[in-house]
Amino acid sequence: MTTTEWLLQLKKDGLLAYGQKNGKDYLHLKTPCKIHLTDNATKQLRDNYDPKKEKGGVLVARPKKMKSGTHLTVDSIIFLTNVSDSPANSYLPDSKELHKAHNDTLAGQSEKTLPIRFHTHPTHSDNPVYEIFNYLFQSNTSQQDRIVSDHPVSIGDIKLLMPRSLVLKSSKATGKMFVGFYNGLIAPIEFDTHKKEQMQKAMDEIFNSISAWAKKGNNKVLALGGGALLAFLLIRYSKTTIPVILLLIAMLPMFINSEHGKPKYFAQVTGGKVTIDIP
């Protein structure tokens, strides 16, 4: 079976679908979709991550149709050379290596697989606090990331538009690794909007839990006392407490959407395998 025949069979089986963007037809993954990264895959990403420069390559995704939708399992990764003149700030894969990676996946001799291109953002800083902020602010797609994510893989007359992936890690502070999927006509082209929604949801849940607790028994008195104590500390030690509170608020995105919940579009992985939903 040729690669073109295989892709059309995936469409017939309900794993791929046709979609349009800017008047062009693309073959893309059909949603809902779950992307499973095995222990081996996340270990490879961690071991090969460079906090000082951008790297990238191809996630080798094995497709399977199930009742719950499209499932992709990533167990191996092909790393590509970054030929950018400024690897600390940009990623440009070696064209020959990229072409070979596409052939090794789509036209694999033993098994045909789908290629998901990924790249990393660096987070290095000698200051652990600055590294946390690098992790937070770099865990979103750049304007250039969004532009190139519209570039499909051409197989004959078929233009296959797969989602792209962004990876970064905070090694000094928390050990978390951010893995996100964007575009491919099935996911947002940036993560900030979804992060804000998740953070608002988390804050609402915390507020509702505190409100429910305060209504029970003598808890209202304890809540009022705690509020008064917090107000006193803010007034008395504002120079030290306010910056700490602002730092904790800024760090909230690091504690949402972990691999232990139901990650959507991205996950913050502390270790082992993870499944990310694209609804």
C-alpha cells in the first residue's frame, strides 16, 4: 500500500478528515483525538532537552481508531539538527533530515506512522526565580511558530496538516515539562487563552470550596479571623508579603492541567507517560 493509499484508508476509517483554511484543502486528524506519550517518549524529551537553545524533531505517532475517537501513540522521537543562525532564539530543521524523517514515518517499511513536528523553547537562567518566569512566559507559541504551523506535508496531491508540538522544561525549580499541541486545524494556535480559562476554573473551584467550608459550624468565625490576620500581615509587612503573593499568583499556571487530571491541548508533566486530549 502506497503512502497516499494509506492516508486515504485512514480517512475512510475515520481517523483523518478534509478541512479548509484560506481556500486550501487539507487532510487533518479527526477529533476527538487523544495523543498518548509513553514513558519512553517523555524520557527522550527530558533527556534531550537543552535549556539554552531550541531543539526539535518529529514525534512518531502510531494511529488507531477507537470508539472514543482518534488515538495516537508516541513511543519514539526523531531529533533533527537545528541549522538556525541563532539557535538560542529560533529553530530551523535541517531540510534533508526533515525529509528523511517524513519518509521514515509516512513510508515506513515495517509500519507507517504519522509525523508530528515539535520544537523546544529554552528556559535557562542562573536565577531559579527567573527560570520559573522563563518557563511560564515561554510556554506559548511565538508568531513565527503560528505561521509555520500552517505548512503541510505534501504527499502527491494530498496536503497533510498535522498539529505541531511545543516542549519546554523547568529543571531547577520544579522539574515540570510542558508538552502542548497546537493548530493542525484541530487545536488553538496558542495556549494562553486556554490557560486563562483553566486558571479561572481553578480559582472558582477554590473560592467555592472555601465558601462551602466557611458556612459549616464555627468555620465562619475562623474564616473572618483568618481574613483579619491576612489583612494585618498585608498592612504590616506589605513590602515583603505583597511581592510573594504576586509571585504565587503568577505561578498559578504551573499548577493547573497536570498529567494527573484531564489535560486538554497541553500538559505539565512531572514524570512518566501522559495523555493529552484534543476535543
